[in-house]
Amino acid sequence: MMPSKDSLLKPLHRLARLGAALGLGLLAGGCALLTARNEPNDLVTRVPPHWNAPLPHGGSGTDLALWWQELDDPLLLQLIAASQKESPTLAGAASRLAQARAALGSARGANQPSLSATASAQRGVSSVSPTVGTGLQSSLDASWELDLFGANRNTAQAAEARLQGSGAQWHEARVSVAAETATVYFGWHSCTQVLALVQADTASRSETARLAELSVRAGFTAPAVAALAQAGAAEGRTRSAQQSLQCDSSVKALVALTALEESDLRQRLNSATRQASPASLPGVASVPADALSQRPDLYNAEREVAAASADLGAAQAQRYPRLALNGSIGTLNYSSAQGTTDLSTWSIGPLSVSLPLLDGGRRAANVEVAQARYTEAVALYQARVRQAVREVEDALLSLASTDAQKHDAARAAQGYSTSFKATQARYQAGAASLPELEDARRITLAAQTTLLQLDLQRTQAWIALYRALGGGWKRDAAVPQDKS
């Protein structure tokens, strides 16, 4: 009967405690040098005490995580869900998360005893019996490296930190895909609004050209005036075609993001209610450090520093002695005409110590590499923090600028529209020239287009702020579970 796993491991544990006692002298000499800095103190980065750009709504607003639902746009939610399902960015993040989870399992396994089983059978003549017999052999072989200086422990800690960072990257990918989809979606809405303006302008130009042509035929207008009117109509048709192309391109971009059939997508878009520019804005913590703590990319950079610190501890531990314990239990039954012979054996040991003496400087070089990677990770984290502050500040400035311009732009558009209508009435009464009418038309169209573009820029600035603040991610968010 094969001995149980527990019966083998119990003596191994006893001998392991003996080996640990023998290694205490070595441990005392080296452990102080090998403590991994999994919560490094080098992450002190200068963050401004307050934002230099004005906060929207004084810092109060809608919860980031719920903002898409607050917009009350079912189609946008459908498009975001479809984009996240099909996104290669999100798929790549999920793959890296799965790899990190597997790497953590492998690293943790290095701290546990390993046990392997073998079995064999043979028939022939042996030294046990001169007659032909059958030998059945099986064995359990165990080995356990006593991690005195924390090489395996640090490796596991590095893998755990990278798993946490990969989980944050997965959340960041979801936020990025949602923001990209919303940007294209709102861009399409704005494009169709401008297209409606351009098409109305083109129709008006065409009507003016038609009337001018009739006036020329009746002898009331010079041919040059009709030529100007025809040129204006042609310019309107060209602008209309260009704007239509831009709107079609936005639809193509949504098709690429969502993988929906274009005909189905166009039907959904055409039947959707045009949503106004987002009225509610995200709340922004007045202290930048509090706002930046919601960014998953910063958390990932922080976890990478912790992982690099643990890697450094593991590399240092490789320069110290390693203690390993082995053991085995085997059975051998030989059956022949003379009877059955039991040759089962067991052994615990050897308890071996490996002392690195000469390796051509390989271990020292590995420590230098790990130290350099740690320094690089700290520098990248600090740079990421500065970039995050800039992204939030830029989004806040853009919001403040578009809000400041929008009132004046609306007044300008209204004023130019009123002036154009008056000029058009005067032209129809013969009191204004066609060049005056065309100038008034051009200025009015530009003002109305500017107003729509400012509305789009404000929406884009909000989406940029949503993204810069982490999209509702929380530092204590759980690592997504493996659904495979």
C-alpha cells in the first residue's frame, strides 16, 4: 500500500525546522538586507496643493461611475457596451490580467513543497531470484526549498503587485473604450447638426441663384450677379458634400468600434433622439492628490514600483545560501515462482546547503539590473503623476474656456442671423446687393457653426475630464475574476 502524502510530509516538516535552526546564523546576517520594499517610500511626488484651473460647479457634480446613465441616452449605453465587448484593447488587458494571475499562482507554488510520483513494472531475472519474476515499483519524491532569505517570497510579492496593477489596467481599458466611443458618438451628433445648417444654407443659395437667373433673363439683373449667385450655390453644394462625408466617416468609426452592422447602426442613429450637451459635470476633489488617487493608471504605476522593489529583494536573496530538503518513499515488490519479496525503502534528506561562490559576477549583475529597473519604475511613476495633473488641468481649462465663450457665441449667432434675415428682405426688395447678401450669409453660417463646435468642444472636454479622473474607478476596486 502506498504511503499517504501526509505521512511523508510530517517528517519533512520536522527536518525543515531543524534546517531552519541551522540556518539562523546565516539568516541573521542577511535578512536585514533583503526586506522587499513592497510599499516603497520613494513614491513621494510633488502634487500641487490645489488646482490652478477653476472647478466646474465648485467641485460638486455627478458620480463619475454613474455619469453615462445620467445622460439618459440608451443608444450611447448600447454602443459603449458593444465597444467594450469587441475592443482589442480590453481583450489585451484581460489577457494580461490572466497572465498575471497565472504568474502569481506559479510564484506562490515555489514556496510550497513539491511532490512527484512514479510507477514502473518489469519482468525478467534479477539478483533477488534466479527465476523469471515480475517487479512492481512505485515512489513518492518530495523536495522543499526553505526560503530563508525571501527569494521566493519576494517573487510572489512581485507577482501579486503586478496582478493588482493588471486589474487596474483592465478598468482603465474599459474607461478608455467608453470615452472613445462617446467621443465619436457625440462627434457624429454634432456633425449632423452642422450638416443640417449647411444643407439649409445650400438650399437658400440655390434658391437665390434660381431667382437671379430669372432676373437676368428678364433683363433686370446683370449676368455677373447671376454668376456670383451660381458660384455661391456651387460652394454650398461642395461644403454640404464635405460635411456629409465627415458624418459618414463618424458612422464608419462607430462601426469599427462596436462591430455592429452598418445598416443596423445607421437605423439606430437615425431613430435616436438628439441629446443635448451634458449638463451635469463630474465632481472634482479640491485636493489634487485625492482626485489622482482615483486613476487606475497611477495605481498600476505604483504597483509596478512595488513589484520592482520585490524583484530587487529576490535578486539580492539569490546571492545568499539556499537550503533545500529532499525525501522519498518507494515500494518494490518482486514476485516469482519462489514467492514475493518486499524491497520498500524510505529516506528523508539530504538537507543540502548551496553556497554561491564564483559565478562570474552574474548574481551581482542581476542585482544591478533589478536596482536599475526599480529606479526606472519610480521615475515613470513620478512622470505619470505629473502628466495626470496636467491632463486634469487641461480638461478643466477647456471646460472653463468653452463655458466662457458659449454665451458670447450664442449672442453672435443670434445677431448675425437677425442681420442676415434683414439683408435677405432688403435684397428681395431690391435695396441690397447680392454681395451684401452673400457676406451676411457667410458670416451667419460661420457663427452658427462656431456655436455648435463650442458645444462639441465642451462635451469633449467633459469626456477628457471623466477620463483624467479615472472614470469612477476606486482604489479598493477588486481585481476582476477569471471568467474562463
